Amino acid sequence: MFILTTIADLVQISPEDIEKPSGESIEDNINAKYANKVIQKIGLCICVYDILRASDGLIGHGTGIVNVNVEFRLIVFRPFKGEIIIGQISSASEFGMKIRLDFFDDILVPPNLMFPGSFFNVQEQVWTWVNDGDEYFYDKLDWVRIRVEEEHWHDFTPVAPSERNNASIAERKSPYSIIASMIQAGLGPVQWW
């Protein structure tokens, strides 16, 4: 579910951060830049794991900003295909169920990846699985086990303000989303098993 990835970048330390120990100010600046951001084809960055190398700081002329070349490792959320994870059902619609973790909520379980016999109850706004005449409900906020099936990456290029419209904002997708399944024994609401 979590991986370490190595990145090299230029970190700029402002004059206000000079009072801190250099390692702490470098780490704070890296976290401010990367934490809770998606890097395409790498995953959702959580935080700095460690700093591998840092160059001597060079002070910019007239700004007082210290520029440091740093090589560091980040903790990144990127589950592998086939991994079983536990999350909570956050919502349901005819398109499937949205699952959320404490820090990530772009997981979808589409209808074709649920147990055969599952259907969406429009009045209750809940998915139901009928098995041997018994009904089992996928209730909102239930803890569920899901299996990661696919990843979807969306790279967004900047759009000029004059070219933006409300339709493009409504169509905006998450930069990183996961398609999961609940079609095997042991998957689905934890209370069932």
C-alpha cells in the first residue's frame, strides 16, 4: 500500500526558516511542496521518509533565499494490483460504491465488480446482494475489504482563465483514482465474514 520513492529537487529555504536546524527546515519545505499531492505514475505523497543527500546552500542575490539541492525519499500511497485493503463505504449510486480511507477517497467499486445478484436500491440509496434468497446490504460507513483492480491517472494541463467555463470544472476528475472489486469470497463488508 505504501512505497518509498527517491526524488531529487531544489529546495528553497526562506530567511525566516534559517533559525531552525537545517535538516528540519529542509524537511518542512519538502513536506510543504509534496505532502498530499499526486505525482503522476508514482502516487499520492504522504510525507518525507528521510533525506539522503543535501548540497551546501547557496544564497540568492538580493532575496536571502538559500537554495539547496536535495535527494530524499518520500512515503507514497500506491497500492499494487491485487492488493486487499480495508476502507469505508462513503456513498452509493447506480454507478457503484465510493470507498474511502482515512486519507484517500477516490476508490470506486463498479457494479460489474460486485457479487453476481447485486443491485442498487434507489429508495434506500444502498447496494444489496441477494444470495440464496437472503439479502445482504452494503450500508454506508460499513467497513469493507476490497481488491485493487486498476489505477487511473489524469494529467491536467493548465487552462487560461479566459478559456475556463463551468462545464470543464464539473467534468474535472481526480488526478489519481482506483477501481476495486468485491467479487471474491472474503471481500465486501467485514461483518459478513
